[in-house]
Amino acid sequence: MSVLDVKIDALTGGPADLDGYRGKAVLLVNVASKCGLTPQYTALEELQRRYAPRGFTVVGVPCNQFMGQEPGTAEEIAEFCSATYGVTFPMTEKVDVNGDDRHPLYARLVDTADAEGYSGDIRWNFEKFLVAPDGTVAARFSPQTEPDGAEVTDAIEAVLPG
């Protein structure tokens, strides 16, 4: 079973249908609205606009496990992301990424190591996972790695379909 087979709901309700991204490159990011890293939304949206025509999407996954930095309702999260950062990429429901209630999506992601060899629990908001078009996890990036940094854009370019 690939990461894209996992069931998760959309922020606005109903299924997010990750399977619909099969054949595309996907950057999954656990996000939060009240974090020092929240300005990464700007670069994530730039990636979305730059690479979407080439078979890519960012998927934001709100999480409130890190110092309560995503306390809002689905409506508040959607409004904040749209009004503050012009976010157009899809967002899932708010989930736990660590602990006993870890969402199955993150249960499949956390075993992937980043370039420094770290695997395991999500360390903070804005940890990034690049999923290849076949549903395999191609790369993991730390929360501090800028979404538009060369290591991320090079990895995206390497897995873009076609």
C-alpha cells in the first residue's frame, strides 16, 4: 500500500482523495498558523504555482501538536491560509502526526530518513515529505529547510512526471 492509498479527509470536509495525486509529485507538509516557520507558506505557494503545471502539488496537513500552534477550526485555518498567504494548494483535516493517535498517513511517512539520517517522530511544524508519482516517499526535509531551497527544488525536479 502506498502513501497515496491512505484515507484522510480534506480540511473542508469529505475525502481528500490522495489517490487522485497518483502520477504526480506531492510535497506533504505538516503546517501550523501560529509558528515561527509559518512564513514558509509563501514559498510553499510559490512551489505550487511553479510546478503545478508539470504534475506537482503541495498538500498541507494542519497539526496542533507543537505548542498548540494550530488551534483554529477548519474554517479559521482555511481563511488564515487564503487571506494571509494566498494559499491555493489543498489542505487536509487537522491530524496528529506523533503519538498514540498518529494519523495512518504519518505512520507511513515517519520511517523515511532525511539527508542527515533522521527518521522517526515529526520534530516540528513544517516537516516536509516528497512523494514520487508512484506513491513512494522520495525525500524528507527538516522543518527548518526552506521549501524553495535547492535541496527541495532539486528533489522535486528529479521526480516530476514526464
